[in-house]
Amino acid sequence: DQQVKQNSPSLSVQEGRISILNCDYTNSMFDYFLWYKKYPAEGPTFLISISSIKDKNEDGRFTVFLNKSAKHLSLHIVPSQPGDSAVYFCAASDSNNNDMRFGAGTRLTVKP
Amino acid sequence: DAGVIQSPRHEVTEMGQEVTLRCKPISGHNSLFWYRQTMMRGLELLIYFNNNVPIDDSGMPEDRFSAKMPNASFSTLKIQPSEPRDSAVYFCASSLNRAYTFKADTQYFGPGTRLTVL
């Protein structure tokens, strides 16, 4: 049962433009959401997070938006850079548990 | 700190053989997670430990999979016997679980072990 879904396996954008990665979840108990970035041959690394008491969190070029009613979150990267090319995983967690559920990932390619 | 250490980085074995993957979490972290990454299912949580105690192993696919954490600095994931469909990248992650905080603590991942079962 995929509780966290990233329906786009890949995304390609031009350098300097905005990248928007989407994520949907089904478990209404999830109250904390994270994005991880993964380069080839490396483990995922934490990028940005948001708790359910907020609807937006910004960190430099990265902004995460949360729409609780739609059970949807998105990661915006602007402006996109070639170094942003990686696989991005969306993750969700219920604060009462310590586990985390990940989406299948979206491969972002930023073209120079 | 060296981060989460996993060994081996690559493992190629034949069907039916026993495979043991190893993980050393970040010193001071009290939670440890084992994940499996496949193209079809992305990152799947297999099992996680809190203070060396297995908390949730519902993600472990079959009885062929077992995990142990004998102390705070070491964990193993064993597959016995291995099958070709077990081929995947296996990640270990650790975090510092602070009780009563309104967030899941950031997990730090190791580089993964790429397992190929022929």
C-alpha cells in the first residue's frame, strides 16, 4: 500500500526555470513531511521539511507547499540549476510513530 | 563524524546463499532504519529500531529477512536464503529520536549496499 505517491517518475526543466515536484499522500495521520535528494551511488540527504501546522516553508531556492485538504505537497526549486539534477523523494511521517514513508521518487534533470 | 557506514557497498551472490548487510549508525543516534530501494516501489521501510529494540518490522517482506541490533553502534540485515527478486539497493539510516517533539527527526542515510542475486 503506497501511502505516499510521486506520480511523475521524471521531470526535465531548463536551467533558470522553476522545477515543481509533486507528492500525494493518503494517510490523514501524517503530520510531518520531508523532501530528500539523492545523487547516484549516494544515500538520500535531507533537503527541506514542513509540519502540518504550516502551509509553506522556504529555504533559499527551495520552497515546500502543503495542502492538507488535498493531501498534497510540492517542492519548488527556483531558479533550477544543473547541480539540482538528482532523484527527489517525498516522505511523510506520523509524529506518534518514528517511521517514515517514502514515495517512489522523481528524477529531475536540469538542462544547461 | 563519518556519517552512517554501510558494508559491503556491493554484493553479488547466487540464489540460495545467505547475505548479511551491515550498518554503523551515527554515534549518539538512537533510532536506526533499514530501507530497500527498487525502481518499482522506491524506498520501502523494512524495519526500524529505537534504542536497539525493534519497533516495527511490518515492512520486512518475508521470513527470509531478519534484522538485529545487538548494540547502539551496529546492526545487521540478513537474507537467508536469498532470491533474485531481493536484488535492490539497501539503505540504512539513523536519527536522534527526541521524545515529545512535534516532528519526525531527520534521518541520515548511509551510501547503501547494492545487492545482486543471480
